[in-house]
Amino acid sequence: MRRITAILCATALAGLFAAGCNSDKKTYSDAEYIMFADTLSTNMVFPDGAYFSIPVASTVACDYDRTFAVEVIDQGSNAIEGYHYRLKSNTITIPAGERTANVEVAGIYDHIQDTDSLGFKLHLLVPDQVHWTGLYAGSDYTKVVFYKGCDYDLDAFDGWCVVTSLLLYDYPSALDQNYQRLILTEKHPTEPNTIILHDFLYDGYDVTMRLTNDDPMEPVIEMDEDQVLSDEQTVFGQINADNKILGTVSPYYDSYYNTCQKYASIWLYVYLKDLGTMVGTVGHYYNVLEWVSLEEAVRLKIENNMSGARDPRDDPDYPRNNQGNADRE
């Protein structure tokens, strides 16, 4: 069913546009067009119930208010109005002297699953004389995508973690040919917002990552430069520089984390130096980190023989019952 959430008042709009805009306000070659500012809007929904904004723009300012209706297009949408989200209003008004307004949308947090990526399409109902065609045809439509955001919680990234690494796929350790590892992570005792990744990619080499929380919409991961990932001999079978494989986050690809789903996506820039001088680039490698419970970590270790320097059955919280002892044997 195609549901219309607003009805355009044709009579009122006809009178509105008959008057036209004050010529003193015009700034775009005397042409007036109304459109969505972008054809795609991606948004995060938090428990506070706050609205997020979908901007609408006009090429000129007028000396009177301009009101337009908005409709939801159900076709191609996987979000249900009234269940996953609601509009604050089915109309928007560009105030006199202004050129922008916003469609306000609230996501219904409790009805959005952690792994949901929901979307729907909006249509801005404007008269033909302010509808932009040609290069900007379709600008009266926009796709709205939203997903669940969780409050910043460093504890979510403290514990057992499965690492899947393209660096390990291309350069496995001479002692371990697996491109997946089970590692233990913990909050840094002195550095804020920082997680220690023990034995991150190769045994015996810990690295750190910082989870920024300045902007909930940009949960970015940062890493110090020149972190030692391994020695060259273990990985390459030979020494090309100072016997250290170094890494940090790639400057070309985003590294980010998701608190709801307890995972991190890290693009590593891997390189070699000799006495502080750059020798060469190994490459840019994608890594996925997924945090799991102690029980899941034990299962992965036993059933999948997951590699890693640490065994989750050595965790102090692992139950020391008969079953646990049997697993260890």
C-alpha cells in the first residue's frame, strides 16, 4: 500500500506562488526551486527520542512563509511509519527571509534491532513552477536511512574478541597459518578511551586503539603511529629493515566501532622503518574485531581451534566445574 502522509493544499499554494518572491531577495539568477538538500540522509537513533533532521532548501529567500507537504513512499521501504519512526509534521515551512527548513523524524528506539538498517523514501510536494528538472531532476525525493545507536560504553570492548584480518591472510605467522584469532582486550589503566589489544595479530605484540566519543554520529577509531605489530622474521621469514613491522590506522579508509553490535572495523596502514626512516609500505589491510562472551570464546577455542596466544579456559571467570575440567583435558 502506498501511504500518503500529507495532502497538498492546492488552492492555498496557487495563491502563494501567484504572488512570487520579492525580487530583492532573489540570489539564484531569479529562478526559484525547492528541493531536498541531498538524495540520501543517514542517521543514528538514540534512546533520548530526539528528532533528526532532513534538510529542504530553496534557491531564493521570499518575504513570506512558504509551506509544503511531505509524503512517505512505502514502495522500497523496510521501515514502518508509526512503528520504526514517526514524522513530527507532514508539512514543512520555510520562514520569510529564509531558504531552508527541515523535515523532523524520530526513530522509535525500542522497535529498532541492533543489526537493523532501516530506510524509507520521502517525496516533497511542490508546484511545477518550483520543481527543478534537468540536472537536478529527482531532487524532490530523498532516501532516509537510520539505524540504532548505543550510548558510548568502553566496557563493551573489554573482554574476548575474535579478529579477522586480511593482513594475516596475506602474511600468516610462520607459527600459525590462521587468519582469525581469539584475543583478550582490556581498558587501558591510564589512557582515557583506550583499549589494549593483547597479541592483536601476532603472539607477543600488543597494540592500543582509542575510541573517540566527541560525536556519536562519527564513532572513529584512532591509533598511535609506529605501533609494533610483529617482527619481520616471524612474518616475512627475513629482515628487510629494523626487524619491526609497524602499523597505525590508514589515512585513506575510515576505522570505526559500533557499541550496539560490539564490533570494530579497522583499516591498518602497515609499513617498515629503519632507524626511524621510512623504508617501504606493506599495504592497507582490513580487520574486523567482534567481541564475544567468555562462553562463546571457549566454544570457538574448542570447536574451531581458534588461534591466539591466550586460552579463554585460563580466564579466572571460567567455571572450574567437572565440565570445565573435562574441556581442558
